[in-house]
Amino acid sequence: FHDEGTVFVTISKDGEELKSGPLAAGLELEYDDEIKVYAQKVDPNYEIIKKNGVEFKTDNWNPYAQLDILLRGKPGFDIDVDTDQDSYDPKSAADSRIDVTINVKNDGDAKAENVVLTIDTAGLEVISGKTKYTYTKVLKGEVLEPITLTLKTPAPWEDTDYKIIVKTEFEDFKDEEYEDEGSKTIKIKRKWDLIVSKSTTKERHMGEPVYVSITVRNGGLCDIKDIELTDTLVSGMRLEEDMELGTTLSLEAGEVAADVFKYTLIPEKPGDFTFPKAVATFTLPNGVSKKVESDNSDKTKIYGPNIILTKSLSTKQLEEGDELTVTVTVKNSGNVDSSVTVTDTVPPEAKFISGETSYKGVLQSGGGAKTIKYVLQMHSEGEVQLPTCKATFLDLESYKGEVDSNTPAVVNVGALTLEASSEQQQPAGSTESNQEKKEEPDDTHVKTGGTEEDYGDTPGFGSLLAGLGLLGVAGLRKKGLV
């Protein structure tokens, strides 16, 4: 600062002094049309004191300056590239062309001169329009007329991204060169498409068939030969009739093979089932191997009871005259309530002592269960095989069947054999089954266990009373009374 009301200003760049000089209010300092410093106000701001009513300026001052720094305006372009869609499918007739619209505005701070606009279509064929435009000048804030371009949709083997780039190259009044660009990326879908559709019945009751069909469609633009199609059975169902679930076929572009596989399944248990996907493997005309699977998002629900029958023994080794406890448990793990009749049989080598050998009632779905127990006295030595226990069932949809406890339970009475000794190291025996046996539709009766009316007041005593009756008849004959 100088006391005459000027300020000394220096313009520099990267530490290098470019221009300097004094500025008073209203003056400016400019360098190469790039930067201008304008002094709005320069004030030495001396300290003023009054003495005897007279103002005096002291040597104390606090000068300041108000400066405007102005940079030279430069041109620049905002380029917006837009297409009618973001993705295109060459397999669709509606997507055969790509319409491009380009909007350009000089949003810089100065006029642009000798403007050249070029469009890089990423190799896409131009159906209509130009890829190069020139402009003598574009004023600050000026918007160019929209540029339109139509491109042909390509047909790549795989999904591919294409980037359309629009570039402007231009100069300012000092012939300094500039460059701006805008772009738009679009996705072009692959040219081939093999669709495997697997349809299944969505709901069934036990005893009702589930229908499955598989259709293959070539939705692409190229033929596909030697398509190997395979399917897999869902666990918990069986084929009504045996058939091979593998084949080879070829399809021309656009061709459909309906019901390549069509079969019927019989559910073996209730529940929710997600079917395995059908798989197609093939080689494209370009030599690339591919695999396509069906989309099985839906589930099939099978309703019905699932009856599980278990029979266990308190021991596998005992002496003649000892008592044996038999435990029978029936359980419904299905999703439908069911009436159940359980019947067990006392072997001739044993005497019924107490308990229940039968049950008849309703088991709730989701784990409803009933356990019965009875006691036998073994009166024959040797290995005794207890018969399997049986249960019949019937639900409200008239689905019925029979299950048993499968492997017969075996107990050794008397001297311990080598085999029995080995078995004694294991827990008391039990057998279990959940294999439902479906009755044919023309069956009219479900096998049921005896009731108290069938067997007398005490379950298991029917056979004993019958034996005593026969002995009585024999005695009367000996006495000549019969």
C-alpha cells in the first residue's frame, strides 16, 4: 500500500511472477486476457484524532483494498445422450432398431468456435442419421438442434453392453483447443434362448395322481441341435408307469417341442414337494456348450395322513414263566387327521396277562400319537417270534390304507443261546413302519381291530375262552354226555 491511495498487485502462477503494478480505485491489472484484477476501493485508513475541534491525521494507518479477480471465460459443452430403451432383445421384432437422441448445450462461460461433433456408435450399424457434425461457432448458453440417429440392433451370442459416445472438439477465441463428451451404455441381449418349462399339479390328496409335463422352446434366432434333456423324480413319489426320463432332440429357431416328457406320479407320503429341475445340455452353432434348467419356483402340496407304527419289547431274553411287556405306538405325522384302528396278536407261545392289544380312535395331524401296552407270560422255551402289529386308517377324503410294524419282534425264552447273548448287548427290540399300503378304490372295508364286544370284557381273552370251551366239550364226550 502507498499513502497516496494505491495498492501494489502481483499476478503469479506456480510461483512465477507474470505481471505486477500499482492499482488505485477504479483501475485494473490484466494478464494475457486470462486474468483481470479490478480495484473497487483502496483506503489507507489513517487514524484520525481531534484536538481543539480540529481533525488531525496521524502516522498510524490500517490500509485495506477491495479487489475483484476475474478469470477469462472458457467454452464447454453439456452433452446428453439418450435412447428409447436401456436394453434391447434382438429376438423381439419390436427391438430391431435403436433410436438415439443427442442434446448439446454450450454451458461454458464463452463462445466456442470451430466445433466438431462426432458420434462413436460402438460398431453398431447406422440405419439413418449422421455420425459427424460441424459448427462455426456456438455462443455461450446456446442449445443446438437435437441430433437423432437410428441404429440397427445387433445379435450377439451373449448379453453385451454397447457404449455410444458423443464427443465435441472446439476452440476459444485464442485458438486454445478443448474437448467434451457424453455417453450412454445400452445392453443387447443374446441371440439364442432355450426355455425348458416343467409344470406340475399344485395340490393333491393322498391317493390322487400328480401330473408332470416338460416342454422345450427354442426362442432364439439360431437352430439348436442335439439337445440332451433329462429329468429326475422327486423324492417321496413314484412313477405310475415306468419310463425313461432322458432323450435327445433338435429344434429350429422358434420351434416348440410340447410334452417332451409327460408322466404321472403317485405320492407316497403327504407334505410339500419341490420338484428337481429338468436339465438341457447342448452346443451352440458357435461351438460353445451350454446348460439350461427349468424354473421350478412353485411347490406341490400333498394332503393326507402319514401313519407310523412302532412295536417294541421290554427285553429279548427271559426265562419260562417270566413276563414280557410289549409297547405299541401309532403316530400320524401327516397334515390331515385320520381315524386309526390298531390290532396286535398274542403268539400261541405266550399267555395274555393284562393291558391293551388294540386301539381305535382319531389321530390329529402333525404328530398326534397313541401308545398301548400289554403284558405277556412266556410258557414255551426257545426263540419266539411275535407277529407284526397292524393298523388300518381312513381320512375324511376316503383315503385309506394299512401299515404294519414290518420286521417281527423276536424274544428268546429259556437257555441263552450264543445269538441271543449277542442280541442282549443291544437295547430291547422294536420294529417300525411308515410304509402306507393304499387300498384299491373298489375296496369297501378297512381292516379294523377287535372291540370289547368282539373279545369279551377283557381284551385278549377271546382265544383263551375259546380254548377252555373246546376242553369242556372234550370232557363231556368222555363221560358220554354229548
